Amino acid sequence: MQVLFCAPAVFVIGTAQIVSHLGEVPGAIAGLALSIALLLAAAAVLCSTGKRRIAEVMGLCAGGAGIATMIALGGGLTSPFTVLLGALAIEAGWVARERRALIWGVGAAAVAALVSVVLVSLVPQVAPSAWSWLTPLFYGLLLAIRFPAVEEPEASEEVQAGSADAVVVAAGAIILRLQTNGEVMSATARAKAALGVEPELLVGTGFFERVLVSDRVGYLSAVADVRDGKAVKGLRLRIRVPAEAGYRAFFADMAMNEGGEIVVVLRDDEASSQLENALADAKREVKEAVELRDHLLASVSHELKTPLNAIAGFSDVLVNEMFGPFANAKQREYVTLINEASSHLLNVVNAVLDVSKMRAGTYEGEVEEFRLDEAAKLTLAIVSREANAKAVKLELDLDERIGTVHCDRRALQQILINLLSNAVKFTPEGSVRLAIRQRAQRLHLTVSDTGIGIAPEDLARLGKPFTQVKNAHSSQGTGLGLSLVDGLVQASGGSMSIESAPGAGTKVHVSLPVSGGVIERTGRTSGAKLSGEWNEVPYRKTA
């Protein structure tokens, strides 16, 4: 605005100098008056609409035309008025505070110089004199007066005691004032310390050009929302900081003030960003470590499985005396220990492989049609030896109306075996009960015991691989049993919940879908088949 009102004064002085030496006063005055009129019209446009771009273009054109006319009338490019060409670049760069505007100003000066060369042959001229320097000197004086006047309001805004901005600045934040199109009009001095650049370099599109490209859409969307009167949450912006040769994280809050300006408060958010990055790195490292552990366990277990199968199989042949009787009782005892130990270790290895499949998402089930009562009685028979050794009573509560079901039999029986085995293990005396009901297309299984129970703080840990509840009654096992159950339940599209309290026993509820693929003539489904490795594994108790 200062440019639009000060420029006419410069043109008036220059016109007065020229017309005093020209005989054709009306023509000279008319040409320069047109330039002055354009400058005043630009000021009127700015005051009435607030559209700076239109006013800036009109001002640049009017200034260029006026200076070109003064140079031509003043004797050509050798005239002192030629110095005023620099005013076009200076004013354009200062008003818009953009490198692009400075380039436009230099371009306008070059065009004005060319126009003045053309006009020299078309208009009368006056010989250059020392008095011709009066106009450039007058412009220099105005320039010296105006620049401090422009800086003073910005400084006062930052230090005005008791203002909201003063509190924000005192807290180390940067305040930007934006036009409704998102271009910066002013920035507080804090920008130099935080961003490493002078506040003037952020004016116009300077700030936007420093925002990381991927954050620019969010920034422009937030500006548009504020302009439309919508509530805008803070957003994180990564801004290029020259001193750090990279981008620094800031948190920006936006709001519209009473003057119709968009106010942006920038706070350094680098500490939070670094913390989040460190947390993300830690999570990634933990995930990689878990994946490496699972892969290593699966690889080792797979290598152990073949020799363990041989040991368990041959020792079983010896225990059953298929090739003749033992020479003495000690031989039978030792071979029996070998058979039991190898079978237990084989079960653990198989459990590790199963859990690895669950975690890797490569588990494949086989849906088939079978009688549920037969499957339930088989699982009780497998666990009965351990229960009889502890005088724990096994009970089956099966709805007799349930006959043939259609689901993954191997997964169902493995779930029941593991749950019943766990219940027996943590029940010093009493009973373990298996209840089975069917509602619609879901099978509801409940394994309850009268054992020691589980503390509330331990419930959340159950189901994780190699996790055991610490208690004084038992520390046997690997902590894979319930993890395998949880994996099988999830892989089957079911759900599991646990109810327990210390000294009050435990109830495990499992819900499984009992609808599968289309039954083929063979009695099996057209769904996925299990791998050969799984088919060779018998039902087992997993610790």
C-alpha cells in the first residue's frame, strides 16, 4: 500500500522537472497522469477487495510505464531517471517477499528500458542535468523512511505485553500471518532461530516452498478448512531447515483472527517426532527378533523331528517286545523311559512347528464330517491316564441331540486334548468337566476344573508362546499348549475366553463354527487339505 501511494509523489516530482523544460506540457502530463491514475486504481482495488495479486500486477505495470515515459522524456537511458528502473525490482521483491516477485520486477525493469528506447524517437526530450537527480534522490529518501516503518509493526507485534501472541512467542513458538490463499504476510523473529532463515524469506510462498512435498496437501487442506470456517485440528509439518540439511518436525495450529487473516502457530515437535521414530524402530526390531526366533525354532524343530520320530518309533517297538522279550526288568525300564522322553520331546517339537504355522499364517485345516461323541470320547481316553494318576475325575456333558458335525476334526480334538490336559495338570484333586453344546452353526465347548485357578494379572499373559503362570503346584511344560489352542481357534474362525480366580478353578470357553465346504463322496470337503507332515502327526498332549 505504501508503494501505491508513494510512487505518485515520485512521478509528480519527475513530471515537474520534465515539463519545466518541454514546450508540449499537456502531452507529458497526460502520459504520466495515466500512470498515476493506474497506481491509485490499484490502491483502490486493494482496499476494496483485498486481492494483492491484482494490485501488485497493476502497480508493476503502471510503475514500468511511468518510469519508461520519464526516461524517454528525460533524454534516454543516459538520463538519471534510468536509476528508477531499479525501483521496479526493489519494490516487487520487498512487497511480495518472494524470489519469483524479484525476478518479475527485474523483468519489468528490462521491458521498461526497452520501451523507453522505443519512445525516445517518438516523444520530445530534455537534456539531462544535475537537477534530474532530484527525483532518484527523492525516491531514495522515501525508501530509507519506509523500510523502518515496515519493520516496526512486526517488531511491536512480538513484544506487545499482555497480548496472546506475546505469550505464544515467549513459549518459543513461531507466529505466521497468512492471506486466505495461504501466502504468508508476516512471520515473527523466532523463525530465524527455529528455521534458520530470516522471517522475510518466509513471506509469500517462501514458507510453503520449505514444507516437505508430502505434507503440502495437508497444509493446503487445513488452510482451506480455516478459510471456510471449519474447525481444524493441529497438523504436523516437516519443514526444511538449512542448518540441519534436512527436515525438522513442527506442530501447526491454525485459526482465523478478527481481521480475516489466518494465524498459524508453529511449535517445535522434533522431540516427539524422534520419540515416535525411536518407538517405531524398537517395534520393528522386536518384530524382526520375534520372526527370527520363530524361524529358528521352526528350523531346529523340523531338523529334530525326523530323528525323534525314529527314536520314538523304534523304542515303541521295543517296549511292545515285537522282536522278543527283555532280558531283565532294567532293560524294560530304560527303554520305557526312552520311549516316554522321546514321545514328550516329539510332542514339544510338533507344537513348536504348529505354533510357527499359526504365527506365519500358513496353517491349513481340513473340514470333514464326523460324529462328535466319538471325537469327544477319544480325547477323554487320551487324557485319562494322566487323570487317573492324580485321582482326578473326568466328566463329559454332551448334548445327545448333537450327532454328526462338519468342521476340522483334527483341530477340534487337538484343542480339547490341550485344554483337558492343562486342566488335569493344574487340578491336584477334584474333577475336570467337558461340556459341549451346539447353537445354530456354532459349537460351544467348555472345559472347567476345580483346580488352583489363575490370578487376574496372569490371565492377560495366557496364550502367548512359551508363557507359563508361575505357581507353587507345577512348573512343568513349555507354555505352548494354550498358545496352540488359541492359534487353532483363530485359524478355525472361532473365539476363546477364560474365567478364573485363585482357588476357584478355571473355565475355558471355546466357540467354533461347524459349517464347512461341500461334502464329497469320500466324506471329505472340497476345501483346503492339510500338508502331509500334519497328517502324519497323531493327536498329542502339548505342554
